[in-house]
Amino acid sequence: MNRSFRYGYNTNGFAHHRLDDALRVMADLGYEGCALTLDHAHLDPFADDLAIEVERVARLAQTLRLSLVVETGARFLLDPRRKHEPTLLSDAADGRRRRRDFLERALIIARDLGAPVVSLWSGVPPAAAPDVCRQRLVEGVEAIARCAEATGVALGFEPEPGMLVESVTDFLDLRAAVDSPALGLTLDLGHCLLTEPDAPEKVVRRVAPMLVNVHAEDMRRPVHEHLAFGLGEMSYAPILAALRDIEYRGLVGVELSRDSHRAPEMARAALAYLQAAELEAA
């Protein structure tokens, strides 16, 4: 199968490794990219020596021939007590500003790393009325999109089950409200199984013009749990064939954030699975 995309692994699945060690393990296993989740132990975006660290990590990734994308889904980076909070939807204006500041920092980090995409999501709606939440989201994404345009980095907005934007249709509504060429789509293939009426490979073909980032794992309906490949319901041969056919050129990043305690083993098995599926699709 002659493909234009690269396989990567998300550092949220290497939470117990130093970032340098995680990158070296990925490269040694044969990965061509890394989805780098900015976190307190992995290129902390609020560190005093951030510029030095970004330059150093960029050099290491280049030496290892790893393409990068920047992910912003760290669980407790902004609030040590509440997972994924605050968000662009938060009731407190200060919380929304903190999330926006973080995302704008991520864009600058991505630019300096040479990473073409920053991935983000909406957040879970608070108690505010739906139209209020949507307005907050549109305003926040518009501001971040202007920053993305200025830095030359694309935004990959990820629909996430249970969040305000949880489906491709929800994303298209957001995209219609935010007029920016920088706003693209991060498609989590497992999420498609839970939120989309069509099979993942059909979704891939439908969203081809706006697709800038891809997450991969197995999934079993109706539970939103990222599973090792082969433990769920998904068939990856037709998905990889669809990515090949649309000439997708970004990263396909394996996301197994609950398996950090066995990261090298899981990363090795995941790449072998995807390579076997690729042969099946050829």
C-alpha cells in the first residue's frame, strides 16, 4: 500500500516516560511521527525555560525523523482538581481566558517545533444554556483561529463524545460559524463508531477536504474507551484504504492514554497491527 500519511503515537500513552525517552522508543519501534500532548512532564507550556526546551525537542525530533503534531488534551494541566477544566465553555470568564491562553501558547510551541497542527476540542457543556455555550465556543475558536492564521499552524478540532461538539455534524456547524482557513478537523476514528451514522471509512472520505489530523485506536460500542487494536469492533483495512485514497498526508496517531504502564509493549503491538491492516488493504 503506497501511503502518504505517517504513523505516530501519542505521548499521553507514555505518561511514565521522560519525553526524550518516549520519542526514542517510538523511533526505535519504527514510528514516523509523534502526537505530543503538552503536559507538566512533557514540554510544559508554562515552564520558565520553555523556549530552550522547545528548541531542544525540535532538534531531537528532527534527528529521530519524527513528524510532530501538538495535542492539548492533558487532563490536569490547567486545574489539578478537575479533569480537562477549564474549557472554552466554562462559566467563569477567567477560566475561558486560561484555556484560550493555553491554546495560543500551544500554537506558538507548534510553530517553533515545526509541527503543522494543534489539536483541540470544545469541552463538556456547563449548566449554562446551550446557545450561551455555543456563543462562548464560537468566540473562543474565532480568537484562536486568528492566532493560528498568524502563526501558520492549522487547528485540528476534534469532535469528542459527551462534549458540546461530539460529532462531525457539530463540527461542520462550528466551521460554518467561524470563518477561518486555519480551522480543520481532527478525526478520532474510534469516536466515529460512537457518534456517526456511517462507518469510519465513509466518514474519512466525506471529511477529506478538511482533515488535518487523525487519532486511531479500537473501540466497542456504546462505551467511550480507547482499546488496544483487536479488542474492539473496528476494521482498519478499509479505513487505511480510505486514508490512502484521499491522499491524506498528516499523522495517524495511536491514542492509548490508559496504557502508559505498558507503553513500549502497546506501541509495538499497535504498529504491527496497523502495518498488517495496511497489507490487507493493499
